[in-house]
Amino acid sequence: MARSAKRSSRSGGSDKTPLPVRGLTWVATTGLRRGAGGSRPWLYLGVVASGVRVLRWLVRPKPVVVSRAVLEPGESLEIITRAPER
């Protein structure tokens, strides 16, 4: 019981990860943990869910470099953000 209380206080409800992704993570970790304890169906489920997570990681979009500059000593860079136009 203390474990789930710690888990909810850590996330604090501000986690931006979508619910299906969090569910997949839960299935992968629980499946591998219970499978290591001897449950074959949980082990298979954990391995499949972990494989799906790895595939999602491999096909993730790569970040785009917008600008690149070399700063000399004494120079500074100011970054300003604004809301996207709708």
C-alpha cells in the first residue's frame, strides 16, 4: 500500500504522458516482474509490451535543428518563446 502512495505522490497528477503509454509501461514492468516470479503468461505479456515500447522508441520523430551558432567569449544568446499562431 505504501508503494502506490509513493507512486501517486511522485507523479502528482501533472504527468503529461498519455494514458495508453503509461498503461503500456505498467504492463511491461508488471509483466516482467511477475514473470520473473514464475508466471509464464505475465512474462510473455511483459516481453511483448517491452518490445512494443522499444519499437515506439525506434520510430520516434527525431528533433529538428532550427539554428546553430558558435558564440565567442563575451557573446550571449537570448531565446524568446511565444504562443503558436492558431
